[in-house]
Amino acid sequence: MPRQVFLATRDLVFRSKLARVVDAAGAEVTRDEAACELAVLEIESAGSTDRIKTLVARGTSVLAYGSHVRPDLLRAAREAGATAVPNSQVEERLRELLGAADPGPAARG
């Protein structure tokens, strides 16, 4: 059974990019946050730190991302137990966490 990845982002274009990374790694995007092995969360949403803590307590790995101009949110996400990176690094870090090869600039779109 493929690894289950939950994507929580408001930006549908960005979500599509992340879903392509998940697919390329042989994993599967799930809508079931409770059953995922990895959750990818946008940290600028209200309650994101509590959501991270809940997922981590359940044993779920969390990749959190947000604006580089909000280091306070990135730090809070790390303190809650997530791997937290700026928006510009989330695709690369997701590839690393899923063990996927980088497809190169042409395939990234």
C-alpha cells in the first residue's frame, strides 16, 4: 500500500505541485488526515500549531511550510514537532521525505 500523504493548503495551484511530488514518489494523496503517515501543512492558517501538536502526538510526521518573512511561525511549527521550511523549500523537502528523485527544472513546471 502506498504511503498516505495529507495536503493542507489554500492555494490550489501549489497543492497541485505538491500532489505531483507525492505521485512521483509512489505515494498517494489522501483526504483522511487521521490516516495519513505524513501531513503537509501551511502554517499561516489559524490553529496550525495545535494541529501540528495533535498530528505529532498521534505519530504522524509533519512538514510545515510558510512565508520566509514569518520566522515566528516557522519556529513555532518546529517547536510543535514539525519539520518547518519556507515556501521556496517545501517541494524539495517533500521529495527528500518521500525519497523521490528531483525531476529537474523542466518537469517541475
